Amino acid sequence: MVNHLQRTTEILGDLIAYPTVSVDSNFDMILHMAGLLEDAGARCDVISSPCGTKANLFATLGPDRNGGILLSGHSDVVPVTDQAWTRDPFVMDEADGRLYGRGSCDMKGFIAAALAMAPHFAERVAARPLHFAFTYDEEVGCMGARHLADELSERGLTPGVAIIGEPTEMRIIDGHKGCNEYTTRFNGLAGHGSLPDHGVNAVEYAVRYVNHLLGLKDALRERAPKDSPFDPPWTTVNVGALTGGVAHNVIAPSAEVEWEMRPVQPGDADFVKQSLQHYCETELLPRMRAVHPGAYITTEIIGEVAGLIPTDENEARRIMAELTGANSSDVVAFGTEAGIFQAMGTDVVVCGPGSIEQAHKADEYLAIEQLAQCLTMLESLGDRLCD
Ligand SMILES: [Zn+2]
């Protein structure tokens, strides 16, 4: 009998040694993982990112047919710079029942467990295919998962069930808010502060824009679904930074607003965007351009991470409840790739080893006991594949 925990630990050590910080390439690690899955008999597809420096890995055990169960994780990790690590972040260190290293809990531990179990799955897979999806650039806006979802849609492949192994301490999570981040820039016309009508003060227009945005907060509160499981139950808006201008006596030629919203339902983001666009087109821009035709407002999308909307019927939740023995599910505050798979029509839960408390921090670790729990779940999943 293979010792799954020992094998998982070995693989995790290898994965941590690839410094797959989001800005850098993940290619070497993707090829390493593809090798392990091919050894187990999986059909592997390495799908390059548009820029060619990164890749998604999609692999399948079992029959070539639609549906199936997907185990998914992101291959990238957050940077270690400006963090006070007491050990090398890219060399796994075992101490006190914990495995230390960047990405140990977020989320190479789950990936290592899935890879270690591949031979076990391969022996048992029957009518229902088992897929693996390992993506790039999750930490910087879920770029890889979006790319993968497009690719799968083109092939007409929709997994029936997806398990996203982000660290939840193996709790079943069936909902999280979305996270949309934007930078809105205002370009006006500089001039002397004593002649305000001769310029277009970008800071003043930015303030009007922010004021309109804040006005939408009440409407969002009223739009909150009655049975919303989230805290707070409505879509929130935050203006995180407002910068611009030059000096006291200069009409500000430019300004910038960094803001975010966390939608609890898909329609809320469109509601906010449409209201802002209408306000800019009918109020702000005509006034700005009456003075300076070259004035403009642009909004850059920094990231739009779809929420995971809890649903009454969720096969992924049902399967995971059977496999883990948990009889309840919950929602979390952090975002994941789950909403992207849900938008494809897949039933999704987030469930993985480790705690989000340890993610993104110095001396990130994964408790070995958590890894063991994850392996128990995956062993039962393997047995379930037979029927
Ligand atoms: Zn993560």
C-alpha cells in the first residue's frame, strides 16, 4: 500500500522549490506536474498563456466525454519580498507537525495531494472522467482560470463538479463574494488657480465621481438578496485611494481613484458600472469637454473575480458532504477561481487543506494533519469514481 502522505510530502517539497511568484514563469512547475500526471496515465494539455511565459495544465483520467469531476488549484504564489521569513521560503521545512514554505497552504499542498493520488484515481476511474486543472496568475486576478474556462468552452467541455482546493481547513465552502478592482483616471486641463473657468480641474471631477459612487451604496444595500449568507449581506464599495493634482494654486490636470466592489450577485456589478457610465456621459464629460474637448475619463479593470453564488442544488456540495462527513457548508470572505467555473455551468465548492490565516504570510505553513484529512477525502473520492 502506497503511503499517500509520504508521497504527497515529497511532491510538495518539489513544488515549493519552484518559485512560481505570479510575476514569474510557472512553466517548469507545470511541466513537472504534467510529467507526474502522464506517469499515472492521464492525458495532459499544457496550454500557454497569451504572452507565452506561463501556462495552465489541464489533464484527464478516464473516458473522453463531457462532465466529470475536476480538481483545481492555482500554481502561482504571492511574493515573499518585504516579509520577515525565518527560513528559506522556497525550501520546504518540516517542524512541529507543519510543512513550511511559500505556497504550502495556498495552495501547493492541495495540488501535491491531488498529484500524489493520481495513480490511485487512475486505478479506479470508470464512467466518469476525473480532471485536473492547475492555473496561472490566480493571485493577480484569476487570469489563468478565465483563459482555461474559454478553452474548455471551445472544446464543449463542462465539468459537472469542481473542487477548488483553496485553504478552508477542509470545510465545505459554497459561496464567496466577487472582487472587482478598478482604477478610474481623470484628465482635465491645468491652469492658474485664480482662473478656475479656464481649466478643467480633474480632482474636482474625481470627487464628483466618488460622490456618485458613494451614493450607490444605499441602492446596493437595498438590492441585497433577502436570504444573503454574506456579511455584510449586500454588495460593498470601497474607495481605497484618491490622488491627483500638483499644488495649491494650480488647476489639477489629472486625478486617479482606486476603488473596488465586492458583488453578492452578478447583476450588482453591471448596475454600478452602468450608473457610473451614464453619470460620466451625461454629467461629467459634457462639462469637462465644454472647456477642454480633449478631457477624458478612463476606467482600467485591475481585476474582476466572479463571486461564487450559493445555490440550492449543488452536486459538488453533496459529494463533498458525503466524502468529508460534514453536514453543513459555509461562505468565506476571500475570493477564488470558483465563480469562473460556476459561470460555465459547473457545480462548485471550495474545500482544501490549511487555513487562509497562514496564506500570504511570512513562514506560511500547512499542518500535516490538514494534509492527512485532505488525503482521506481524496481516497474516498477515488473509491467513489468506481461507481
Ligand atoms: Zn489561493
